[in-house]
Amino acid sequence: MFNFLVVGSGFAGSVISERIATQLNQKVLVIEKRNHIGGNCYDFRDKNNNLIHKYGPHLFHTDNKEIFDYLSNFTQWHEYQHKVLAFIEGQKIPIPFNFNSIDKVFPENVARRLEKKLLGRYGSDAKIPILKLREENDEDLKLLVDYIYEKIFLNYSAKQWGVKPEDIDAAVTARVPVFIGRDDRYFNDHYQAVPVDGYSVIFKKMLHHSNIEILLNTDFREVMRIDDTGRILFEGEKFSGTVIFTGMIDELFNYQFGSLPYRSLDLQFETLSQDIFQETATVNYPNDFDFTRITEFKHIHPVETAKTTILKEYPKDCEIGKDIPYYPVFNDENRERYLRYRKLADGYDNLIMLGRLAEYKYYDMDDIVARSLEIFEKIKNGK
């Protein structure tokens, strides 16, 4: 009855399902263990009409026009430039750390000297990872780097990842660089926006097609399994179609090499009887409190209401079967374990691994849409 089984209905599963259904005219069954589609991008309006991102804030940004145009088939956009402040020693400083941040922290003569040296070494509008800056021998730049490292990165990383920045993959620490200039925006991409009616509407439109059937509240293990002979079974029978799996690769193979570690989040929402709580959508707290940041959704999706909803994020290790796996923990040991699972997956001719959990790789939203479209092109071309 189905040509494809797609496990998971986040961006990876929804984009690939939409393409297969509309472009190949083939039947897709989407298997989703939650009671809603959309994965971690699911959002909803609370009783005060605030649009809430249930699994933490999601802010779309990309330089890829193809991706923006594709998603525009399913939503209109509200332009949104994300800005972040960090609460440091009683004041709020723009993040990523930039020339405006330097002005707030250092005396004017020191600030001018630092800015001149940074411009001379790296040029305007450059983004320099903090760990690269730590390699500098210049005394002034050492002063700057030590401040940023100790006041912002060190304790934030300890809370977010449970380790020091040196013990985290460089690709992760590079995501929040020092910016050489005065642009306070958190992202510098050409397209920065959020869906006018929220992300959930995008997924509903993507999956609303006669070729797509959705099973909610269904763990994939209830309807399918794989065996060690290279077969995939669906409802007890050999499945001759293609399975696109977007869940945890270690779970698919019953953790036979051990579990791949993830960081999770304890999300604490609070509704406050006031119009606005903080100056920007997100304020980071590197050194104070157990949470890493507070997000106020009214900044992201403006609405006229007397109350506001904020979210405090408390990072923690992910307990399999209990917590939501948000962030793969990158190191050599975990990569090696993933590659063992990947070798198993590659032994199945009709199994495609797609997404953050399946590929044990961090993807932004635009990245996973691009990856899904790339995989679809391979399917279409029979590769």
C-alpha cells in the first residue's frame, strides 16, 4: 500500500514526504510517536494568544534563496532580526560579542585600542571563534579574550554541555563567534524571518496530501522492525519499499553498541501578568542561575495581550526514554560509535538515514531542509 515509510514528522520527515507525494506521486506513511506533527518545531497559541514554541525557540535564518523560496510555498513570513543579550556582572551585553559589547565593558581608550587591533588583524565584519582568538599573543587581545572566555563562554558551556569549551567539537563553539563590527544581530543571514502563523501551519500544509497518511501516537517499533539479514519488516511482513528514518540511529538498532549521548533541556514556561518582561527575545545567563537563557515569545511573534510568556532553559544529560534528545554530544568516542551504527544502516538497501538524530549531526532548520531536498533528488534520480 505504501511506497515509503517515513519515521518522524519534523522538517526532515515532512519535507521528504511532501516531495515524494507531490513530485513522485507515490504513497507515504508518516510514523510519529508524538501526538502532533512538526517535531521540535511544533508551536501553538496559549490562552493569552501568545504563540509558544513548545520545545524551545526556533528562529529561521538562511542565505539560501532556494530554501527560503521552497518554504514560502507553505507560509507567509514576518521579518524578524534576532538579538541576544548576556547578563554579565549586573549589565546586559550584546551577544555575539562585538564592538558595542567592548564599549560596554572596557574604558573608552582600551575599547578603541582593541577595536583597532581586531580590525587590523581580521578585517571588518569577520566572525572569529573564541578558541581561535585564544591563540593570540597580543597582550591587549589576551585581555579581551580572557574576559569573553571567562565571563561568557566558560560557564555557559559548562551549563549547556557539561564540559569546558575545549572538550566540545570546534564546529559547536564556532557557532557563537566574536563579531568584528557593530552589528548586534545574532545572525547575519540574508533571510531572517518567522512564519506569520507559526511553524505548525507549515507542517500541516506540507503533509496535507492524498498520498500521505499519518500515524500519530505511534512508536515506529510498534509497526516496523529490522532484522540482521538486511530485511525491514512492516506489520510483520517484509517491506519492499523505502524507509526514511529521522529518529535516533542507536534506538533503531536497539542500542547494540551502547547509546549515543545527547544533551536535553528542562523547559520551564512562566506566564506573567505584564506586557513585556525583557528587552529582547533572548537573554543569556552565563554565570548566574542554573538556567542558560530566558526567551520571551512576544518579541518573536508580537501580539496585543496583557500577559507575556517566558521560557527558562535548564540543560541536562538526556535520559533515554525519558528526555527529549536535543543536541548530539560531539567527541571522537561518540563519533566512532555513530560510525559503527552507520555501517549497520548502510547494510540495508532500502533504508535512508536523515536528520539530526539519524545522522548524529547538528543541523539548523535551513540545513535540514537543504539536506532533505538533496536526499529527495537522489531518490528521484534512483541513486
